[in-house]
Amino acid sequence: MKIGIDRMAFATTNEYIDLRELAKVRGVDPNKYTIGIGQDQQAVVPPTQDIVTLGAAAARKLMTKQVGDHLSTIIVATESGVDNSKASAINIKELLGLNDYVRAVELKEACYAGTAGIQFARGLVALHPQETVLVIATDIARYGLQTAGEVTQGAGAVAMLISATPHILAIEPTSVNLTKDVMDFWRPLYATEAMVDGKYSTNVYVDFFKQVFTRYQMMTGRQFNDFAGLIFHLPFTKMGKKALEGALGDRHDQVATRLRTALTASQLYCRQVGNVYTGSLYLALLSFLQNRQVNAGDRLGLFSYGSGAEGEFYTGIVQPHFLDHTNDVQAMLQKRHQVSITEYEDMFNHQLGMDEQDVEFDLSNDHAPFVLAGQKNHQRI
Ligand code: CAA
């Protein structure tokens, strides 16, 4: 039985900043951001958006009556959850107006949890092939104003339907997982901004990729030439480049060129949005599928990484007419509007955060399908 990704959609905020402007204000050479780190623009989050509104906006694009009728489970993967107890999957289920007879949970392991959601969904579909699982990877990457990580922030959600009729990617059975207890990135319960040992996290990521890919090669006998593309979790685009170059070394043959070209296609959306944590690998997959000549039957390798740390390498086979089952991300990004650095800083400072007070947001500037109206009696509205 084939099981895999049937449909995919991405949502982000309507506002973004140009990182060359941020560089100017921060007194940094813009080439550091655009070339050294490999980011051009960054999604900006108004106080009226959070992981629930973004997740619901992405999932809404996939929902039809037929999908709703076969939906058994909603899995939300996030590391920027809005409640320590209640699953945001329940909020999203309500916003989408879905049938009450579904299971709804939230998963956490840094940026890796979206992949965990997909693998768990595969198991559920294998048991009940008529059913569909909705996996939503939704996050806001927030490091803080004037920090080294600021240029690698971002926000967005990727929603995916996992079914036994995968129209995008049929997932193959072999995968390799690696888990090690490392402190490269974390966010204590009292913090609204992530803490990160940036250079260490890059080294751990590159090393994890080498380990899982080498083990995969030993288990399957497959080599680089078996792949039309390797798709990476992209906290910032340079990171995928480091992992690929670390593995390819000084190879410059046809296969190496193909993989480097594939990487460039997979980086285009991350360059414009920034880090979307759990959704980042899947935004890279969308970017690759929509910007590279891909053929049905092509094999793709996916490297998922979550700090802390968990890595997984798995593969899938591209299905015919896959593009008809995705939303056009570039067209969506072109409709966003640019805000100034001052406006970005103001929005950053007005996020709900840890504040216990009641608050009512001005909704007149937010035309997204779902909005966070405020907080009352410790409940988000
Ligand atoms: N022109 C071109 N390139 C330049 C330049 C210039 N003028 N100035 C600097 N650069 C280059 C540097 O040479 C460097 O390149 P290499 O990495 O290839 O050597 C690059 O720009 C960055 O420069 P620095 O190392 O000086 O940058 P920094 O100290 O400001 O830190 C960072 C950069 C480590 C990425 C920092 O932004 C950061 O900490 N970001 C967050 C960390 C992160 O995203 N980690 C990812 C793993 S965590 C994750 O994936 C999330 C999860 O699971 C939860």
C-alpha cells in the first residue's frame, strides 16, 4: 500500500521586512545576511497572528467536505505552542468547523515534530486505509531584537494530508533516526524567546545529517545518484548548503551538480520567509517541487532536524500531477506587504507573550482568515 503526502498548503503572515534594511539599521554589511546567512526577507508577525491562526489558515486550503468526512486525526507539530496543556489542534479543529468525531493532539520535539507527525500518521493510515490524517507544522521563530539569531526568525505553517492515495509524495518504508541529548537550542518555560548556541547547533545539524545519511546508504545500498534532490530542514538557507557541501565534499560531477541545483530550488521560499521551525523542511519541499523540473517517479531524500536533538532521513517518490495538489506559494508571497524596521519592532514588542492581563487587539489591519482578537480571563480569543 502507498502512503504519503496527499495535499500540501502553506500560510504565512501578510507582513515582511527586507533584510537589507534590517542590516542597515543594525549596522551590518547586508551581504552577511543575504550571502553569509542566505536570507533576503523575513515574515513579520502582527500581534493578531499566532500558531493557531497560521495553522488554521494553511489547513483551510486543504479542506473539502470529502476530506472532512474521512479525517480521523489532527496532529499539530509546534515548538511555539500557546498553552502548556491544551493542544492547539483543538483550537484549529474548531476554527475549521470540523466534525467533533476526530482525535486532536499536539507534538513537540523542536523543528523535528512535523516529521514525527507524518510518521505517526503513516501508522494510523496503515491501520485504517480509508482515513486521512491532517498534519500541521506551525511555528513562529523568535530570537529577539538585536540578537545574532534575529536574522534567522520567521513564521508560517505547512498543512499536509497523509493518506493511502498520496498525490504528492509516496513515503518509502526505510528511514533512519538519531537522538542525542545536546543543548544547542532550547526555550525554558519562562521564556518567549529561544536560546541558542548558534554555531554549535550548526555543527550538530551537519554532523547529524552525515550520520543518518551514511547509515541510510549502508542499509539500502543507495547513493547520491539515486536522488533527484535532497531536501533539508532550513533554519536559514546557508545551513542546508553546509550540510550538502559537507557530504558532497569536492565532487563536481553531474550528480553533485544536480543536487546543488535542487538545493537552490528548495531554498527559494525560506529565503523570503525565514525559519518556520517544524514546517521548514516542508516549505523547502514545496519550494523544490514548485521551482525545479521534477518528474513523477523521482526519488527525494528528506533530512529532518530538531534541536535537542533529533534527526531523521527518509525518502519518498514523487507522484504524477503533484503540483495540482499544492498551493502556489510564490504568488502568495508576492501579495504580502513590506513593513519598516520600526513597524516590525513595534509588532514584535506587542506579541501576547507571558502577560496575564486582558487585552483586546485592533483587528482593522489584519485581513487574514483567522485572527487572534486578544486575551480574556487567561483565555485566548
Ligand atoms: N559578506 C558575506 N558573508 C559574510 C559577511 C559579509 N560581509 N560577514 C559575515 N559573513 C558570513 C560569515 O563568514 C559566516 O559564514 P559561514 O557560516 O559560512 O562561516 C556567516 O556570514 C555568519 O556569520 P557569523 O558566523 O559571524 O554570524 P553570527 O555570529 O551573527 O551568527 C548564526 C549566525 C549562528 C546563524 C545566528 O544567526 C544564529 O545563532 N541563528 C540561530 C541559530 C539557528 O537557527 N540554528 C539552527 C539550528 S536550530 C533549529 O534548527 C531550530 C530548531 O530545531 C528549534
